[in-house]
Amino acid sequence: MSTPVSAYPGWRPRPAADALTALRHSVEQQVTTVVAAECQQQFGHELSAVILTGSMARSEATLRSVPSGNAAFPRIELESDAEFIVILSDGARLPRREMEGALAADCERELRVLGIGIHIDLSCCHRTYLRSLPPHIFTYELRARGRVVWGKPETLEQIPDWRPAQLELEDAWRLLCNRTVEQLQIVEDLPLQSRRDPHERLRYRLIKLYLDMATSLLVFAGMYAPGYRQRCENLGRLRANADAQEWPFPLAWFYERVRACTEAKLSGAGPLAAGADPGLVLAWWRDALENLQRLQGWELQAMLGGPAGDYAPTASCERFAAWRRAQPWQQRLRGWLALVRRTGWRGMRLWPRWARLTMEGSPRYLIYQAAALLTLRLPEYLEREDGEQSPVGQSASNFTALAEESAAPKRRESGEAAAAELVGGLSPLPLSPGASWRDCAALLLHQYRGFLQDTRA
């Protein structure tokens, strides 16, 4: 019988300040107890530590109560993943990713019996992994806010003690790129009549986008903090000195958006709380997409060097191409070799095409730029689709076409074609010249999940 985490020496329950906090801590305790017990049963004496990281480790996970068969005990659904790092002894053989997934699925099933619906992510490694972590956002958060739920608490002290000013700028920029790709998930919500609540999905994606835009900007400003509330406060202090530096958008406006998203994420309150007006969600999402491109361009300018320039979305796309082509050859080759290893011999017939694409950049950067080209036009694509029979289609009149703010229709179509070319070059079946934006987006999401997730290459 596995020993629950509550029996481990030094474990103490966290105090609860209010009902939501009490519920969040109760769920955290049940999740960590189940995962720690399952890991101990699976790995036995080879297990060194189980570390919780991410929003649940910071007690910032988003959860909601949904009806169940028993009205007295509603089911709890978490929109945030529970992320765990499982440390094995140095001589232990690390399990394959499939085994990690099976162990996570066992934990999820046991938690469903307890009335908790959540996605568990488990990654196994040795202690040497902790000692070799680079100056990234993940590293800083893991050391500062990670929680050892089984094992020695001093395990986290093996992680390098990077300071906010030492964090790599490109890592923060990549965070924005990942959120850009995620915006294309709207194609999986359409036709929306098949979804339970499409606007809730878009609302959560919008909140996540604004919060991570703040995270990325604060890294570039040297004011990053591990926690949504503290980041919002730091952004407020940055806003007070906004005139000291050129920013891609008004910081006062951005701070108010981030503050509203922080309240919705942590307290379930404010204009973006659950059940928010769909028109407001769509309007804020449109604003977020345009300013996401501006922020990416501003960050690229900071990394490329040179004087401040135009941060309009079209200029940001051109700056993106310059950064992609300036990527060192070692990084490009590392990315393509990682793709070859993932696809194996089944991708051999694509190797000549991939060799030519090496001149353009790594697979990651090609996917990132294709996502930027498509995401910029998402509101316009939705608006110009005739006869859309869905909640978003009916609300599409809230969108204003971006044509007046960017370029002529011919240029817009060439941008769409460029995205299709970038995405199709990685695919076993290149997109046809008449492929729609939905085809491009669906293929890009497939490539992102298959080629880039779970790797830094």
C-alpha cells in the first residue's frame, strides 16, 4: 500500500483564506496525493522525488464546479493541467513517453472516481536534468514556486538560481509564438454547434493569451515574477514609468486588460468571468490578436538590435522572417534532425524537401511564422465566411476587418499563400494551391503537436 503524501515528514496542509481558495487547496491535495502514490507504486525504490509545477503549484489553477449525479457532491473540472516532474535515481532507466502517458491516465481515472476531472502531465528525469536547466521561464518558476509533493524538499535547490534579468529573451518570445499557434484551435471549435460552450473555450484561451503576453513583456523588461498576481502588480509599476521607454502599445490599456484577466483567472470575477458577454470576449480577442503581433515585433526588434521602428502587424511579419533567416545553422540542423528522429524512416521521402527548407530556418520557426500569418487574419477569415451557422458566426459582425489597418486584399491573399507554402513544405501531402485557411490551420496544429511539443529543438 502506497504512503499518501500527507504522511510524508514535513507535509502540512495549506491555510484557506476563502471558499474558492479552500476548494482549490482541497483539489490540490487530492491530486498530489493520488499522483505521488501512483508514482511510488510504479517506480518503487527508484523514485527520488515528485515535483508539482505550473499553475497548480502556485495555487492558481482554474477550476469550476459542474453538476453530477449527486447534487450534494458536484464534479470539479480543472481547465489547467497538473504538471509533475518525476525524479528517478541516477541509475534508473527512464520510461518511454508512452509509459508516462499511461501512468498519467491511471492518475486521471482515479481522480475521476473522486469527482475531479483534470489532465495530468508527467515527465520523468534524473537529478542531472535539474542541474542543467537553462535560464528559462520554466526554470525560474520551478525553483521559485515548484512544490515537492514526495521526496526531500531540498530537491529544488539543485536547480540553478537564475535571476529575472538573466532569463533568455528568446524563451519569452517563444512563449508568445506558442500562444499564437493555440489561437488557431478555433478551427476545432467550428462548426460550433457541436460544442458545449464555444465562447467559454475562447474566453479561457483569451485569458491565457493576455496573461502570457504580460509574462513575455515582463521578461524583456527585467521584471518577471512567478505568479499571475505579482506579474500584474509589476506591470502596474511598469505602467507608472511608461514614458521612459517605447512600448508596442499603451501600457495603461494593456494593464487594465491583464488585470481583468488576472481577476477572472484567480477569483472568477470581473468582465471576463465565466458566462461573460460573447460580444465582449470576441472584441477583446480581436484586440489581443493585433497587439500580440505588435508585441512580437517589438520583442524581435529588441533581439535583432537597431533603432525602434514600426510595430504594425505587417512590419512584425517582415521582422519575423529576418529573425528566422538569421537563426544559427547549428540550431536549424538540430531542429531538422529532431524532426527526422521523430518521423523515422516513414519520413524519408520528405528529406530532400526538408533539406531545401533548411535554408529558410528550423521547423519550429517555419511553423511559428505560418501561425503568425494566419492568426493575424483570423477575425477577417471568420467574417468573410458566408452562411456560418454557429454562435461565433452569428457574432462575427462584432469583428472589424483588418484590411484598413494593414494591406490591400492582394497582399492579404499572398500572406495566406505564404502560410500555406511554409506549412505545406513540412507535410507529407503539401497543401493544394486552393487550400483554405482552415486547411492551413488544421495542418499547422497537427504539425505543431507532432513536431514541436515536448521538445525544445
